[in-house]
Amino acid sequence: MYTGGPMRWVAKAMIQKGISTLPRGEAVNYAIQRRVTRTLPVPDNRLLLRVDVALNHVRHYAEHGGGSLESARAFELGAGWELIGPMTLWMAGVERQLLVDVEPHVRLPLINHTLERFARLHGEIEARAGRELRRVPTAPLESLADLERRFGIVYEAPRDARDTGMEAGSFDLITSTWVLQHVPRADIAAILHESARLLSPGGVISHSIDMQDMFAFADPRISVWNFLRYGDRTWGLFNSALHFQNRLRARDYLELFREAGLELVVERPYVPDDVSALEALDLADRFKRDYAFEDLMPTTLLAAARHPR
């Protein structure tokens, strides 16, 4: 059980767990993020971080893929609320995108706000890309049909990425941004196996994974490794379906890529300069036993893979 220490994150965890049991928990969560915590829409700095990740997906395809970006068929898992990544891919030249979510998160007011901000930040985004990009038109979308007509983006939710039923080799670029950390390990394995089946012979799978304890962003008194203190049973008391955190480390994700029969072409874990908070942490037995200290250090992972050649 919980044995003391800062409690702000515990209160948030319990609130999220309660919301996750409600019949319309996702809608309640959206309303709270818009009207109470005001974490939606994300601030410009977070938007630009997502842009950077999407541009990395583009670079991975350019460096390791087998075709032009303009002809690539893109597939994104867990597209989220604001479609920042897909709009970045459109700016970079992608003409056809299918986005899937386990729940229908997309909200037209948020997408329209994204369009306005992309227009305002166009110069900054081009500088980050290092090349000329298409300008995003700011006329508001009135429907998801507008999204497809104007940007070639199809959004489907709910849709199960573990078993899509789509034809093998349907996509050239398969991506996700800060999604897989919210998915149980067995489901990630199924998603990667399905992704490998959907990937074209010259295609690339590119994922950005955030392995930090998300509660650290709401409670600065705990570190981004705080959740490694708890055994699985205790962590289950805090973990909710609404904001599930699997606590997998970079080593685990890379192993899952290989188990799916994919060849890793990018393995880029990020380790903060200061890991003293991890050094001071009283780790749960499982993390002490099954991982070297170096395995626990990375907080994010950028990984890309393709079919073996």
C-alpha cells in the first residue's frame, strides 16, 4: 500500500480512476481538461514538441523508406484530440492519412484552433523542418468530411489497431506519438504484429514513447520515475483505464519490435542529465530484480523499424 510522501498526485489518480468508471468518462475528462484544468488546447510549446516528433516521423521515412512522402499512405495510432501530428504530416506533403483511436477523441473546435495556430506558427515550424512546407488554410472545418476533403485525413474511432481487418501492405508510414505508454504490453505486441502486416515492403513504422510518470507533471514534488517505487498490485490501485501507464522501459519496447519481426533502424532513448532522483528512489522489487539501473534511466524513446531486408 501507499506508505506516505507527497499526496497531490495520489488525489489526481483517484479522481481519474473515479471518472474512468462513469458511463461517459471520456466526455467528462474532455470537459475537465477544457474548462477546469485548461490543459486543452495544449500551449504552443507543447504543440511545437508534437510538431518536432511528427517531423522525426517524416525524417525516418525519408531516410529509411522506399518511396516519396507525397505518395505515402500514412496510418496513425491514437491520433488524440487536436490532430497536431497529422497536420504536420500534411504540411510536409502527405496526401493520404488514416487515423484511428480506441475512443472518439477528436473535437472540431480543437482542430480548428490547431489550424489557426499552425498558420500563426508557420515560420517557426518551417525552421524546425529545415525546408519549405505547405501552408495550412485556416477556414474552419464543419465536419470530419471536411477534414478528409481538404487534407486527405480520415478519422475512425472506435477502431481496434490490434486487428484492423485491412489488407496487408496497406500503409507506407505507421506512426504514434506518446501513445504506446498507455497501452498494456500484450496489446502493444498485438499492435506491432498487426502493424508489421499492414506495412508495405518499403514502409517504416515510427513511434515516439514517453516513459515518464505522468503524475509528475501535476505534482512537482515527485520525479518522473516515481511510479517505479510500486509493485504491480499497489500500482494497480492508482492506475486507471482513463490514463493507464504501463511502466515499460525502452528495453521492453525494443524487444517488442523485434518480436514482431521488425528490423529496428532507429533506437534513440533519452536520458536526462540529472538522474539523482532515480538514484534516491526505493525501487519496487520487480524493477530492482529485472532491470539494470541503466535500463531504468531513459525517460523517452524514439524508435523506427521496417521489414528485414
